[in-house]
Amino acid sequence: MPKRAMRKAYQVAVLFIFVVFPPLSQAEDKKVTLLFTNDVESAYDPIPAFWLDDLDRIGGIAEMTTLINEIRTTNPRTFLFDSGDIFTGALAKETQGALAFDLMALMGYDALGIGNHEFEYGVEVFGWQKNRAPFPVLSANMFYKGTDHPFAQAHTIIERDGVRIGVVAIMGRDAVSAIIPAFIAPLDVTDEAVAVQKSVDAIRDEVDIVVLLTHQGKTAPMQTDAETDPRTQRDIDADIRLAGAVTGVDVMFSGHADAGTPKPVIHPETGTIIMQTYGQATHLGFLELTLDSSGAIQAHDGKLIPVDANRYAPDPVVRERIAAARARFPALFEVIGRSDTYMNRKYMEESTLGNLFADIFREKAGTDIAFIHPGSLRKDLPAGDIRRVDVLDVYPFIDHVLTMELNGRQIRDLIEQSLTFERGLLEISGFEVTYDLSKPEYQRVLSITRGGKPILPTDILSAGAPTIIANGADLFTTFTEAEKTGNAGLISEILLDYFSAQEQVVAPSLGRQKDLTPK
């Protein structure tokens, strides 16, 4: 055989061997795709992406499902997790959370870590409804009060296409402060690091990857465009601390703060990969890992994928399930009034929506002043026709307006706490505030007046506030000093009655809280 022909035959043989029997490291490397969500909070439909230049509409659970299924076609080793807060909103309330679990089952979730919103209807309701989930519902640090009897499964192991993943979940003790105290009272939420380490030690040697689902840290700023408002950007310090306090955790998907991580954060000591989305089903978390033959992570690629509602058509099965649930409750979608304009929520400043609801509470309670905290406002209010569901989705909680008497000193303390922005700016009605953010915390109030006259420390005013903050939640503990004098009614009924009685609801003017910080 001529040398050229022999050389050609040799090259073909080598190529054949390389293709059929690739090098050992290449053959044994595995790509694992981890998808994740957090703080979806029953965000069924796309919303206008008014804060983004490159998208018209963003989000929607059915649209996100299409994106998830598209990714699944590229890698059989794809897993899907959620880090908590699947409940909220009128339809979730009507189904007592069952719809959220049904939708997650259709979307193919592999595990859920429990969040604070899962207790919106109380421990008993959530404890029962989680039985319908065909995937593990996890929390390693929740126990029935005064016992070592767990409320939920601590951890699980999931295997797919030769890859075993151990999953652990915790809810942070700070997240408990965002729950109406009576609704979480039957449970103890214990030390996060201790619970995580116990579960990790139990499964670490049996799995390739350990994923930790957390729901902790600072409460999310409930502001639709928080993604692009630097003032509302939350940190993930609690997750970083936890990642450094435990060993054996490869990946941490977190929630509660809606602190989006466009790129993964790597703990400098433990190497744990930390990620979180902005919540509300606007982005899908994506993390691709490359594992070597020993199961060690050799490389990773993480990002947040915007759910472009104009690009991803709604998944028909998920869409139909939502439509069927809505059809069961037609009264929710009845038009009850009109709004003269779009009213949005703000976390760090006064908003038309916050002012409106505070005014409604004050009028119903017949008090001198009223408060509402921004964390309770879960959606913006559309312009034009207002349906029952629109009102109930803005304030979806089972809550009442309580009345009490506050002195001027207590009012000032509440406003000073508000101006730390730890839980957002309290929206107010019946009085005015000026403040200076250049001053130290708890020294920022310049004036508090009512009808132009100063409110003195010894003045006594009647006040109304939602039960959650009236009982000291969201860190507004000064409310607990005041003896409660009455109950003005269920907030959902108060709001629906108000909108039904108005020919057209007009947005209140701004200016009752003025920022006089020197520029």
C-alpha cells in the first residue's frame, strides 16, 4: 500500500477510535443543569416590563414552563427547585394553596424549600395542603413547638441519569418576623446552621452534589421595578454567612430577599455557589455544572434568564389549569369599580397606592391616623376597570385593621424605625412627616405634624393599622406598647366595600412624607 494511502488509513482509524471511544476525561464528564425559582408568589400572568428597555412583557408561570421545558430538551440531567413563597393572592387563598402545588406538579419541580408565605393561612392549612405535592416539601429546622418532632421532611435525595443530588432546606428565623405571629405560633424555627449540617452529614457521602434551599435574610422590597432601583437592592449576607458556617454544601439557591444574582456568588472559603432570582416568576435561575468522573464540580455557568412573555408562548397544560381554577371562582373577576390611573407601590418612598390604602383604613376605623407597611402591598393597581381579584391581589392576606391609641413619642419611634428602611417606609394617613436621610438612623425625623401643627410627645391620637404590624411584625415593635381598642374589620372586606362604593377611585396626591435630605 502506498505510504500516502497508509497514512490516510491510519488517520481514519485514529479518528474512528476518538469518536467512538473518546478520551476518558471527556467521556466521564457530566453536565448537570439546575433550574430554580424563589418567591413566585402565585404570579400567574405576565406583567408590563415598564422598567426594562428590551422587553415588552415579562413573567408568567405558563410562559416560564415553556422556557423550562425548552431547557429540559437540551440535557436529561435537568433538575428544578424552588426556595419558598409559593402562596399569595386571591386565587391561592380561594384554593387554600392547593393550586400552587398543582401547578408546581405540572411544571415538574423536584423539591420545594418552605418560605414564610406558606403560612398565610396558618400552620394547619399548609401542613395539610403540602400532602398533595408529588415532590419533597422540605425544611430541616421546623419543629412542633417544644418538641423534636419535625414539621416537614429535612432533606431528600434525587437521582436522574446517573447523577444523585442531595437537597436540604431551611427557613431563616428572621423570616418568621414576616408572618402573623399566631399563624406560626405552633412551630419552633431552630438554628439554621445546626440543622443544615446535620442533614448534610447524613447524605454527603451518598450523593454527587448537595443543594441547599434557603429562605432567609432581609424581606424583599415589594416594588415592581426593584430590579433596577438601586435603593431597593437587598444583599445576600445571611446566605453568605450560612455558606461559611457549614461544610459540604455545593450549591445554595436562596429566597426571601428577591436579591437577584445575575452571576453566581462564590463563597471564598467553602466554594459554595450562591444564587437567587428577583422573584415573581420574572426570571428563571439557571446553573450548569460540569462534574468530573469523581463527581467533583470542575466548572459552572450561572445566569438569570428573563421570562420574555412575547417569546415564550404559555404552556397549554399550565394555562388551562389556571383557567379552570379561575372558572371555579367567577366572582373574583367581576368588575367592582374603576381607577383613574395606574397606582404603583414603592418600598423606600411614599406611593399613591400606599397613601390610598392608608386613607381607606383611617376612614373605616374612624381614627385620627393610620399606617400600612409596604411589604403587604403585593401588586400594583391597574388603571380603568377594577376587578375583585385586582384589589385582593394587592392586599392578599387574612388580616384586620386594629385600632389603638398612640402617643407622640410612639409615633415618632415608628417613623424613625420606618426611616431605617429595614422593612420599607411606612405609608401613613392623617399626618405629615419631613426627614433627612443624611442623619444617623433613629435621628432622621425633622418634623411630625397634623394639619400643620406639631404632634407633641405627650399628644394622644387614635390610630389604625393592620394586625400584622399592630402585633409587632416586620420589626415595628413599638405598636405592641399600645393597648388595642377595637377591630375595624377584615381588610379584604374593607377594601372591596370601598371600591364598590366609589364611582371612580382617584389616586391621592403625594407629599405627606417629604425627603429634605441635602442634595
